[in-house]
Amino acid sequence: MAKGVVVTAVSGNSQAARFGFKEGDVIRQINGDRIANVAQLKRALTDNDEWNMAIQRGDQTMQLSVR
């Protein structure tokens, strides 16, 4: 099974919703770094204020830029 962090909930008016995240999305990479667990996700989000993410949604991989 591929690694990543699953988005388990997105509130209707949250930043995550405004950025386009949906429940069930799997965050695979941020700025080219593979994300395998929540600790790596937190570290990647703390290190920058702009993120280029590879998101798995169903059988599709999408690119999402968050600023």
C-alpha cells in the first residue's frame, strides 16, 4: 500500500475546504518530499508557507498549490 496522510474530515468553511481538500484525499508529497505519516506532514507544513502538494483522490493524482 502506498504511503501518505489521509484527510479524514473537512469543515465546510475551513481553510482546507477553500484550498480544495476533500475527505478521503491522501497527501503523498509536499514540495517534492514524500509524506508517509503525520509527523512528516507537520514538519513539511512548518518549514514553508507555500506548498506544492501531490494529492491522491480516488484513482487520480492531482497537484495542488497552496499559498
